[in-house]
Amino acid sequence: MDGDSIARFAYLGLLGAAMVAWFISQNRQTLNKTLQHMMAWVFIFIGVIAIVGLWEDIRTTVGPAPQMTVIGETIEVPRSYDGHYYLPVVVNGEPITFLVDTGASQIVLSEQDATRIGIDPDQLNYFGRAATANGEVRTAPVRLDSLELGPITDRNVSAWINEGELRQSLLGMDYLHRFSNIQFTDGRLILSR
């Protein structure tokens, strides 16, 4: 630091000390109440910063589960706030929310979801490869005993476990081709058999 910087810091320190002394002398009678108000505003400011910083985590944690309307063998789901479609599917008796991904060829489970349905990812043979937006990842084939979407149940369904970072399990075209009609209309996904 040069002499000018030290002089500026000394001046700002002296100015700040004078402002604090003035504030205390002017609010001597109500200093306790004023400090309480200041602390309340500090906590409000910190709370707002925390909410803004954690908003995505809060929204996904407390957000509603995908709403699904079933009429016969027709299933409708609304588009989510993030522009995607999510389907609540029961896999081997465990509920898993899948992201409908028309860019994925297969059903792809995250390692966390695989563990939830009773598959040990450490015991799998990761010989497959998948090209993702984050690069190539290794995959392992598995067979799912059952896949239930509303009234529709499929048995002995092939799927893949993704060894990479996958936040959401994916329902790809292999599963969507099981439906005779797939429509994206008015912010809704409609699947019929």
C-alpha cells in the first residue's frame, strides 16, 4: 500500500467513526430500540438472500408431485414450471418420478433410483456407453420386474443404469413407443394405448 491509500483508509475510518458517534448521540434515548430495528432488518436481509440462493432447491423439495389425469388407458400430465413433463411411475413397487425425455433412446435410471428399487449399482457390469450433454457415460443394462403408470402395467422391461451424475431418471423413446398415441398439446402430454 502506498501513502495515498493509507491516507484514504484513515480518512474513511475517521469519517465512519464520526458518523457512528453522531448516530449514538442523536439516538441516546432510544438506542436500544434502534439497535433492535437494525438487527431485525439485518435478519430480514439475510433471510431474503438465503431464499434467493436456495430457491431452486426449495421449489423442487416443496413443489407438488406431478399431477396425472387418467381416463381409461389415456394418461395426461401438465407441463411443469421448468418446461418438462414428469411422470410418476411405480417401478418394482417403488414410486419414482421420471423426466419424459424424447431425446433418450431407453429408460435410464439414476444410481440413487436404482438403489431405491433394490438394484445394487456396484454389482452391475457397466459395458454400455451413452452420449449425454455432459459427455460420454457408462451404462449397465437391467430388467425391471414391473413398471406401473396409472392403470398401465408393463412387466420385464429393459432399462439402463447411468453411472454418471444423473439428477432425474429418464423415460426415453423405448418406453414411449409402447403407446399408440403421444401428443403434446396445450401444455399437456397425452399418452394413450
